[in-house]
Amino acid sequence: MSGLGELDRPGRPGGAGAWDAQSEEWLGGRGESETEGEAPGEPGTPTLARPLGGEELDDLGVPGEQGPARDVPGGVGVRDLSEGDSGERNPKQPLTPRTTPDQTPRKPAPTRRGAADPVKALMHRHRELCERAVDPLEIAAGLEAHGVTDRTAARFRHRDVFSLAEEMYARVPRDDAATPHPDAAAAQPPRAGWAVLALLPGVLCAATVTGLRLTDGRLRLTVAVVGVLAVALGVRLALGRGPLSTPPGTHAWRTPPGTRLWTYWLLAYALLGDGLLRAADDGGPDGLPTGATGGPWSPATAPVLALTLACAPAAWCAHHFAVRARRKLATSRGLEDFADSVQPLLLGTFALFLCALTALLALCGAVLGEPAAYAQALTLGALLLLARLLTVHGFTHAPTLALGAAAATEATALCLDFIGRLPGCGFLATPVETLMDSWGPGSIPALACGVAALILLFHTTRTLTRASAHAPADEPR
Amino acid sequence: MPVRIGLLTEGGYPYVSGDARLWCDRLVRGLGQHEFDIYALSRSERQESEGWLELPPQVSRVRTAPLWSAEDDGVVHGRRARRRFGECYEELAAVLCAGDGQASDTAVTGPTELPAAASADVADRFANALYGLAELARDEGGLVTALRSERAVRALERACRAPGALRTAREARVPELLTVAAHLERALRPLSLDWYEDDALGSVDLCHATAGGTAALPGLLARHFAGVPLLVTEYGVQLRTHYLASADAPPAVRALLGAFHSRLAAEIYRRAALITPGNSHTRRWQERCGADRTKIRTVYPGMEASRFAEVGEEADRADADTLVWVGRIEPAKDLISLLHAFAEIRKEEPKARLRIVGAASGAEGEAYLGHCRALAAQLFPDEAEGVHAVGDNPVSFEEIGGPEAPTLAEAYAAGTVIVLSSVVEGFPIGLVEAMFCGRATVSTDVGAVVEVIGGTGLVVPPRNPRALAEACVSLLRDPERRERLGAAARARALELFTIEQNITAFHGIYLEIVSHSPIHRVVLDDAGDPLPFAAPAEGHVPGRWTGPRTGPTARVVARGGPRWAAGAPVRATTPLPATEAAR
């Protein structure tokens, strides 16, 4: 039942130095400590080691120290504190005058006077405990863990450990200057694992696109199917670890299936949607997309390739945001303060990601020789990044809504376009036609994703600037 | 009269790796005439996966809930519920930051007027906030989300910055606020449980919390919601454990959480019908935290006495002049001091031998054991009887199960005097075992030693080898005194520290509580209206007066008046089907 011994074992103070000038001065005039503090068999700390002369009496005068204990029936074998019981007293220790327990500690006292303050000795021995304590009970608990009992407390002229702890708590010198706060938690060593994984979707997608370019016919279909599956798997792996992953063990924080479904739909639309609309405009589509660039329903590979490649900058941005936010958390004084400092960080991270995505789009467009479709891809990328950031920080509701709304808008536009072909329903397709005529087919996903991303950005600046969103992960299970 | 007891545990019984599971198991098995419902909070996933102990038939149901994972029920509070939560949580935060008005702030602000009244007021405010949150969780659900929300953190921040807040709380920064909020969420998880309905804790006659703190929280709520009396047993003080465990946390966190735990402890002690500490050390802490002296009954832990019966009964067959130390080897046991004392003993009694029986625990223990061995070899050279015999060291280190000490009882039996040299000790189990064996003991005055030994052995100050040595020598030289002390120790141990004593004490306490606080149930007639005078006053007298009240027309619901009477009535006298029991 003494399992608490592991928490706080008895031992000597770490150093023998005094904690202030008074303590130091007092230390000089102090004899050897008696009750505890140094393990038997080990030499005393150098500062304490002072020859016990005839004059430098030990005011503690702990009786019961010498001589055998007696078995008092119904009582304790420990000898009581009566000073008159000098029968077995060590001749080296003459009777000492009883000292008053509550001398004012702040009074600059001569050395001899200071030595008559046993509680101060105890405080010096447990000074770390005393300085740290926020509550007398904390000192009491710590003292007990060091083996101080009520009978020990009685030697300090106290009724019990609690009142001794209260005196110690009251006497600890406290400076009202703020205690130094520990610096921000040391940055975790960067793990290469997630960085490599974040590159995986892009690499797989590039391989697939290359495969599509190099093959045709049935083989191309196989490559396309395998490639899509591989990319989906790669994305899952990339989101399963690192800064884009949801914290482990939290049921409610898992990516809801809705979010996943809408994300796939949005990506599929980015790949095929514009081509389909274009084909529909020409009266098609007459068949499934062949994958050839110049065909009637050509898939837009450049934006999708750029988006999958953008997993890496997204992961880096999320990591950057999390680390910096944690650092700000450690340094900010209040919640408002924190919100004010995180907002620019969030917007900056977001802008950084958009820049990276733009560069990737330009690169992919140039390499693949396709139009880069900046508007669609940028808005979609922004939407996906914000949705993921929110999900990672535990807000799953809003991303599902926003992604769902964008996906539904795109689906409605497609449906309207096709329904408009039916006789008498031409008016239904008018808004879609108008949009396509003025800005091209890409305007539909750009509008849908852009509006959703804007709303989500507004939501994000309100939720992710809260301190509770950056609370450290749960305790281990 | 069979009593239906709701046994509340936290990280304990019935889990295989639980704390105090042995005691709970003996209690449940020993009181077969009563019925036990076990409500267990598990502490970790590992604990939950390790499974349960085998449960006796008197356990009619077991309900468990994890403390290690928050079950987010997906409920999002509406505007009104959010406001209600905000009010309760702000009150809670304000109480935590206010300090207790007497201890902490006197040093800074000087003595406050009427500290007793102020602390009673603070206790009431804490209770109101706690029960307000519990009622919210019961009515609306979704407390886990709310406790983690920004609203909670903001409430904490406001309370910390408010005038009159604790000095340490005023320094709280954002990370500390988050830590406190997370800890409070964890500590208040029992509030979100569905245990307080009439078919669960509302239907038991008595809640027995096997520990303070979180384990007793469901009992507190059952008392609040259904008027079930609460019995709290503590073998170690939760508050003290909290203080020791949280020593590394920042000051603001320690201040706020310490305030929370001490308020919770005070509320538990205030509401408990009876409190049973396991020793006087625990009792002192409880009194310090506000427990009423009249409600405290110390019940010593019971230990298996039968395996020491043989050794205790038979005549002393110990090797002459042998000192035995038994225990787990760790620095807190201060074997160094014992070895030095033994060196002194050898000067007086050259034939004395010392046997140290026990295994080291952990790396630290191993290192300490090595240190002790080295010291023993240094202090006592091997010696032989004559020039032709092989030498041997008078100090031997053994383990239970070795050839020298096959069982624990044998180890004690081999000793003329049993020595305990600890500097820190809780409840000294080894000492009680030595007492069961009828051995004379010399122990240091730490922990509950004096309370346990009570004059049937010698007690010396800790860290005093010379006193230890002289006490041992005086016993070694005086066989009569040894025998007298040993017999007295065995008698005392059999009186106070047996399992039977423990179980009988709890049996009596159960009956006492139930007799003082009968559950008032409303008896309903066929139409569902309350039936006045259906339960006569004699019905509350302990013992059966009129036989089982199982009339065909009388339906009974738990107390609570017409509002609850509209719900599904339950029979008070027939046990509920044990749906959750999975033995």
C-alpha cells in the first residue's frame, strides 16, 4: 500500500545551497540536521557539515533519538517529547530551552537566533516543495511522502502535519513577479514518414497519366482503372498519417462518410465534368471518354494531377499551421490574444497553399500540354484544404455541408443541362447555358467550389482561431 | 434483511487488473445475503480488454463505463441548453478560482471575515454547479462536447481573470486553461452516464463507493437524483494522490485542479451517510477535507490470517538470534539503515544473523538491492565457525520461494525478531503478517505503523540505526518479552485485521445506513395514482414486519412524486431482471 513511494521518494535536496541570503546566513550557524533529509550512512552535505561544538547546540533536541524504545502498553514505543526526561539523554546534548514556534522569519536575526527555528530547517530541506506548492495540503502531501508524520510534526511544536504544512506555506517567500513559464514544448522531431506519404498520391497520379498517354485500347482502360484505384489508395494513406490525419482514438472526429463521398464526386467532376458539359453542348456525349486529349469528351488530367501533387504542400501547410498555432498557444496570455495571432497565420497558410497549387497547375498544364483550368482547380483545392483542416481539428459538420453543397450544385447543373434537352424543358437549362456561354464550362465548378470555399474560409477563421480547437490530444488510453 | 448495494468502483473490481479488487471480491463473497449491483468505471483500454474476475451469484448485474474515452453522443445543445451549461460552468469555474477563503488567501489578503460561513457558501455553490451540470447531462445529453467547447474555456478564463481570484489562477495562460478544461471534462465524465435512472442506481438501497473522487461521483449523483444513501470507503486519500501525481503540472493547473478535487472530496464527505477510512491517516485527511467526525468509522483492511495460523499457533521454532526483514526492496524501505543497525547489533550479539527476504521492484529497486548487497559485504566479512568450515555472511538476501524461505509464513517463522525499517510506509502489510505469525517486531515510526502495532511491538524513530539496534538487542536478549509481545501482537491482529472483521464491519454499516435512510417509495394503485398510507411507518423499521409486500394491485415506484409516477412503475420487492449481468 505504499505505492506512493514511487511518486515521491525520500531523498536529500538536490543541492545544499541556500535559497536566499537569510537562509544562507542561517545555514552557517546550523548544526547537523536530525530528523530526516539525509540518508543514513551517507555523509552530510558539505554546507551542513559543521562541527557540533559544545556551544552550538542542537535546538531540535529530538528525544527518542538515543536509547532503546520501550513498549508502553497501549501506547507507542516512541518516547514522548517531554524535555525533562533526561534519564537516557546523550550527555553531549544538554537541555535546551524550548523555542517558540512562530518567530517572524523575515526579521534579520543573528545567527544563533536563526538556528533556533527548526521549521526553517525543514523548509530549507523541502524548499522545492514549498516554493512549488499552491496549497498547504500539497505541502502536507509532499511531507508525508517524505516520511513526516504527526509525531515528527510534534517535534516542530505542531499538532499535526497539516498545521506544520500551513506554517511552511505561509512562510515561503513569494515574489509576486510572474513565475517563468516553461517555453513552448520542444518541437517534435520532423518525421519523414508523412512527408513521403504525402508525395504518394501525386506520384501515383503522374504514373497513371503517363501510362494513359503511352497506351491505348483495352490496356488503357485497365491502366485507368488501376490508376484511379491506386490514387485513391494513395490519398487514403497520405491522409492516414501526419498532419492531415485525424487524431487517433476519437470516434467523433473520424472523417464522416459523407465528406469522403462528396470529395470523390468533386474530384471526379474536376476530371470529367467540364468535358462532359462541353460534349453535351455539342450534342453528345456519344461514348465514354477515351482518355485521348483531343477527343470529344476529354478528361482534364492536368488539374487532377496538380491537385494530387498538392497533397504534399497541403500536408506541409497543415503541419506548419499546427506547429505555429501550438507555439502561439504556449505564448499567448489570453484567448482573445490567441485568436488575434492565429488569424493571420491561418490566412497566410491558406495563401501559401494557393500559391503552391497555382505553381503546380502551371507546371502540370505546361508538361501535359493541357489548359491548366486555374479557376476550377484553385477553388476546389481551397475547398478541400479547408475541409480537411476543419476535419483534422475536430469540426466535421461544416466540411460535410460545404462539400455536399458544392457537389450538389455541380450535379444540379449537369442534370439541368441534360433535362433541358427534353422538349418543353429548355428553360431549365438557361442558367447553365448562360454561364457556359459567358465564361465557359469551367465556370460552374469554379462558382460552386468558390462560394463553398469562401463560406468555409469564413467559418474556419472563426473556429480554428479558438484555443479549444488546438487543445492537445487526449491522454493515452 | 437483504440490502441491495450498488458497488461503485473506478479502475477496480471486477476488472482483473483493478485496484483493491481482492478486498471487493472478499466483501461481495462474504456478504452473500445481500445483493450487489456493480457499477464500474474502467481506467484504460488495456484494463477493459483484460476482462473480469469471476463473479459470485450475489452480483445481479454489472454495468461498466470507460473513463478513458469520451463517448461523444453527437448531441449539439440548443440555445437554452447552452445558456444553462454556461451558467453552471461559470459558477463551477468561479468556485475553483475563488480559493477556499481561509487557507490560501489569508497569507496575501489577510484574515477573511467569517471563514466558516464563506466556505459553506463556496461548498454550496460548488454543489449547485455540479448538480446543475448533472441535470443538464440527464435532460439534454451532450455534456462531453460542451465541456470541451470554447465556451467552457472562456468561462475558465473569465473566472481566472476575475477580481478576487487566486493568485496562481490569475497567472493561468491559454495552455493551462486548456489543460484544466480537459481534466475537468475527464473528471466529470460520470455525469454523462445513464446510471441514475430508476432502473439503475435509482433502484438500489445503498451506494457503496470503494474509493473517493471519481468513483464516488456516481454515488453523489444517485443521492441527488434518487435519494440513495452513500457510503464511501477510502483506503488511500484520492486528494493526496492527486497532489502527489500532479507535482509536475504548472502552478495554475495545480491550483485549479487541486481546488476541484478538494471541493469534490468535501462534497462527497458532506453528502455521504457514512465514511469508512482504512486507517487513521486517511481519517485525518478526511477530517481535514471537511468530513464530519460523527460520520467516520475506521474499518481496517482485512487480511488472510489462515495461512499464518500454523506459524502463529505453534511454538517458536525460529533459529536463535535471527532477525528477519520481509518486504519489497526499494529505497523507501531504508535497508541501509537496517544494515548499519545490524552492525551495532553484532557488536552486542556476535551470533546474530539478518535475513532480508524479498524481491526488488523495478530498475531502481534492483540498483538499491545491489547497493545493499555491497554494503553488507563491506560491513560484514564472511565468517566461519572454525578454521576448517566454509565461511558465510551473517546477512543473507533471499526471495520467497527460495530453498531457505519457501513460503511467506516460513520466512516469518524463521525470525526471532521481525524488523521493519521503512522511512515511508502506508499501511504496513508486512507488519500485520508478522503479527499474525505471533512474532515480536521492531518497526520504525512511519505511516500507520503505530496504529497497527498499538503497543504489541517496539517502535523506534525512522532513520535511527542506533535506536533500532538497541531495540533489537533488547528483544534478542529477552525471550520472555518476545513471547509476550508476539502473543499480544497475534491477538491484536486477529481482533482487528482479519477478513471476517472487515466483512462484519461492513455488514453492520450497511444495516445501519439502511435503517437510518429507508428509501421512500410511492405505491401506486391500478390507475397509476399514488396510494396514500400504502407503506406503513413500520415498513421502514429494519427487518421484515409484514412479510413481502407483493400484493397483486400494489405497484411501486421510486420516490419522486407524481411526475415520476407517470413513468413505468417497478416493483420494489422483486429484483429486476439482470439484463446487463454477463457472467
